[in-house]
Amino acid sequence: MSFGNNFDGGRTRMKTQVLLNLYDLSPANDILFSLGLGFHHSGLEIGGREYSFGSGGSGIFEHAPKDAPGARFRCQIELGSYDGGTKELNQALDDLRSNGFGSDGYNLLKRNCNHFCNALSWRLLRKSIPAYVNRMADIGNCCSCLLPKQLLEDSPVGGKEGATQSFVVPTRASMNRGAATSSFAFTGKGHSLGGQASSSVNGQGLLSRLTTTSSSASGTTASDELTDRREKARKAALARLERNQQVQEDVDKQS
């Protein structure tokens, strides 16, 4: 918060600085960030507090700057300064709560923390945050119908302390391929039609077994078709040979 040199009606106008704190939600950002992409969380730092938006009934929440739970701080971007202080900020926050950013308004792709920061920045500064901050959500919105509703309604960073989020953020350990064991889709225990439990054999999942079975069946069918074609060709050759012999015998008799 600072005091400017503008003189208006005998009063010095107060200006408050607005900072965008940007966080990483995935180690993949180490590569994606240079491409103008990334899985990001963000918050606006104003007057020594950071404001953001989450799910689980938290809605708009605040916390200490550069310390969002469950996210890794990446960088800080100065957006500008607005005329006013806490009063103007609270008015903007109340306005946003009444216009989509309430306690149950969160959506991972359509109304997330980055959308909130952009909306608050626009209310205070008439300025948008950088487009790359929320670009992954804009891309994902094109296929939102394919994602489960529960995933879309849970935020990776929430305002309630101790709240458990179902959105799992990959860690460096989980993405380490060196010591990872092989995994297959659709593995695990199940029940056969007879009611007995069965499990994956030799680490091979259902999808893998179906693929193998399908390949074996396709190979058997192709082999049978080849045998049939060869048998038909042999019979046709024998029939032509018999006809040629019959013609030759008829010619010899006429001679």
C-alpha cells in the first residue's frame, strides 16, 4: 500500500498494489511452462494477504502470501495498483461472491482459482492476468463432458484447513519412472460368473488379456482363410487338368 502524489480535493489518494502469486500443481510444469502451458494455482496478494477461490464450501478464502497449501510457489507477477484500500477490496470481493464465486460456485474448468484472480484483477485494475495461467483449463473445457462431475467440483487447493481434496496432484516421487513397477489398466481382483474371486495373472490386466485373446483369435481366423483359399486353388487346378486331358483324348480319337 502506498501514497501517490496526486492531489484531489485537498486529499492525497491512496494506492494499493496488486500482485499475482503463481503456483505449480504438477512437476510437468517444469516442461510445460516454457511452452506457455501448465497446471497452475494462483492467488492475488493485496495488502499483505493472499486471496483465492476453492471448493468444499470455502469459496473465496485468504491466507499468508506465497503459502498456498498443496502447491509449489513459482513466481510473483506485479499487476499494478488501484486507487483505494481495504474498503474497495471488500466491495469487489462481495460483488464477486454474488456473481458466481460463492461457496458452491467452484468448477475446475469454468470457474477456478485462476478465473477468480482474473475477475478480481479486472474489478480493481481493469486488467487481466496473463493468458497462459489458465490456458490448460481453457483447453480442457472443450472436453469437459468426458470428465467426472466430482473431479470438476473439487479444487486442488482449498480454503478449509485439513480439508481432503479428491483432486490428486502428481508429485515428483510418483512421476519418477526409475523405480516404478509396471502397471496395467483394469488390473485387480474380481469375481467370475461362478462367484469365485479371480485376480490378474502375472501382472497382466484385463485390457492386455483381451488384446492378446483378440490377437490370437484374429491369427487363427486368418490361418483358416488361407488354408481354404489354397484348397480351392488346388481343386480348380485339378479340374482344369482333367478338362485338358479330356480334350486331348477327344482329339486323338478323331484323328
